[in-house]
Amino acid sequence: MCGTKSLPGAHRILTGVTVLAGAMAGLCGPVAAYAAATTYSVGPITDVSGSCSGQNAEVEQAVDPALHYVYETWMGCKGIGFGRSVDGGLSFQAPISLPGSVGSNVNSWDPAVAVAPDGTVYAAFMLASGTDWYPVVAASFDHGVTFPQVSSLLPPDHKNWGDRDFIAVGPDGTVYLTWDYGPERTSVTYICATSGSCAFATGDLNVVIQKSTDHGATWSAQSHISPGFPASGGDSAPLVVEPNGRIDVLYQGYQITNTTTYTMNPAYSYFTASSDQGQTWSAPVRVGASGGTMSLAEWWIDGAIGIDSGGNLYATWDTQGTNPDGSANDVGWLSFSTDRGQTWSAPLQAPADRLDVPHIMEVAGGGPGIAFVGWLSDSNPQGYAQYLRTFSVTRGWLSDPAQVSTQFGDPSVWPGDTFGISTLSTSQVVLSWGSATPSSGKKSDIFAARVGVQLR
């Protein structure tokens, strides 16, 4: 099974950090020298999925800020794997397989995870069962030790198309889940990469949301986020919930050019918000349009949203374009909003290079005015690596890109379409990523590390 832009005791290494020099091959220009730059201290790098046979990829992450527990979920462990750390990401316990994700006739993909204010852990994934594709949400009431409750968000249309889910919890405990939905699966056709997963060529793509007010036991009917259902062109909709309960969503929006064949133009990122628990949505605001568009052929999850403790919003994504000499490029971007998403800054380039390779972008908010921007990319000829950079809305970039991972992943092995990044405190970030490294025997595994950030 291949979903959209995905395929439907711990070993620890003490590490330092590599700051990338401006002279690295492929840079679009010199990198500024950062006086008294922010510095990074990388803790033990743990192979979270080492005990799981087969390929492990596409990790998502959540943090319990009260306990400093870190939760990881990914495609692997014969279905959807789940791991937890009770020491802030320094080490991880043996992983488990989420209930409902494993079986001879089970196809599961696209995991997501969130933590409620009361500590309940919600782990979601997509499932194909019979003629239907839909999300499943497993709930843990003992901080990820067991998942006794499993609920299915069954679709209103049989033979539907469904894909990439995201999950978040509001301050009142309401659980929200966005997912990609199409009433008719046969309208969706794919463009599949040799060493990646699949993207859309055509389809009745839409972003929908559902909510639960009883700890994930039952779920509301779908509400449409992307305007133009049943063929809005929207997909991939990460979300954050503000302290006042407002839901903020960044989605990837293609333009459907023919409602018979469902052909599409390349996409932009759009921001929208709901102040009534997802019943109605603000008019979508295009984010960073001057950065270019997202190609139909991009196979990874493109677009992420974060919020800092001061209420500033951050969006990351990458675009695929053409250089003046006619060669192709891929550029990773950051944009921020200081007025709750009404307006957004011009896009700011985050990775230093503009090579024609994936820059899988993610972002997590820190203290007021601070964002931690990460990306997974094989821009280095040696293969995939995990990078981190810190941004200030008042001072700009506070460091050059820093390489967190110490081993490179084989570029011919799919690492997943996304990775995990969370803020543990204003000076600590936890990252998780997939890679097929020499230490993992060239099979893709999930790695995680806590990074101390010394702001200057």
C-alpha cells in the first residue's frame, strides 16, 4: 500500500554537531557569518526502531511538556511502530506495534501523534479495510504504555480515497484530526518516485477535519477545510491549536483545472483558522507565494506549521522551480506571522542550498519570537542528513544550518516523507528522522536526539 507521499534496548552514540560552511558544494551564495551565533549541543543519538525488523520510516513526534516524555510513531514494526522516552529523549524504551495496524490483511500508513493536557496520548494512522480508506486513532491513558482504545473514523463514501492524517488536542481536551479525503478513489492517479513514495497526478483532493470530545471514543462527521469540496485540490493539512482553542491549519492547495479529469496545477501553501471548533473556516491566505510552487511530482509531505509561546505562527515548505540556466532546483522556505495568520512575511530561505533534491521541512515554535526549523535532505552527496537552524522574528537567522545526524542515510532507500521535531523547553529541541545508515545495516531505521540550543 502506498499513501500519498508515503508508502502505504537502544543503541546510543554520543555526538557533537556540524555547522555547515558556506563553501559547501551546491550553495546558492555565501552564508552570512553569525557573530556570537547560536550553538547546538547534540545528546545521544538513539536508534529507536532498532529492534523492529524490516524498513522503518516516516516518523512523527509529540512531547508531553509536563512530564518531558517524548513519543514517536512511524511506519514499521510490521505496521505502525510506537516508541517512548521518559527522560526527555535521551533514551527510548523498546518499541511496540500499535493495535489495529498489524495483520496479514491490514495495510496501514501515515502515522501521527499528539498529547492532551491531561497526558492522554493519541496515535493515529491511515488504514485500508475492504473498500474504504480511513483514519484510526488509538488512545493511551497510561502515557503510552498501552493503547486499550482504538476508534475508526469511517468514511461517508465507499471506495473513497484517504490519506495523510494529522492530529492535535485543544486546551479543553477536544481532539482534532485532519486528513485528505476524496469521495471517488478512481479519480486519483499517481506519480511515484524511484527512491521515494508517490504524489498525485490527478484526483478529487480535499482536506477535512473531524473532532472528538470524549477522549477519542467517538468522532464527529467531516467538516471541509479546503473550499471547493468535492474537488478543492487541498491536501496535507498540519494543524496547531492555540491556548484559546482556535485551530490553525496550513494546507497544500493545488488548483483543479478540470472537474471531469481532475487535472491540477502546481500548489501553494494556504493558511486558514477556525474559532468554532472546526465548524467554519476563515478565507484561506496564500503563504509565501513569491517563493514559487510545489510540483505535482514532489513525493514528500510538503508544509508544516508551528506556534511559539508568544503566539507567533511559523510555516515551512519547499518549492520546486528552475534556475536561470534552466536546471531544476528545490528551495526550503520559512515564513512567519505576528498577527495570528492575517499576513505573512516574505519567504526566507532556510537550507543554504538550492539543489534539485528533497528538502523535507518542519518547524517547532520556541520562546516568544523564536522558531526551530529542521529539514531532512540528501543535499550532501553522501546521502540523507538531519539539519537544524534557529530563527528570530526580530533578528533573523541566529545560526548557519547545523547538521544534527552524524551518519548519512543511503539516498536510494526511502527515509519517509516527514520527520519529528518538538520543543522540550525554550533551550531544548527533540528531533527524530528516518535513514538507512551504516549502523542500521543499510535498512531504514528511526533515529532520535535531544539538542540543546544556546541562544546568543
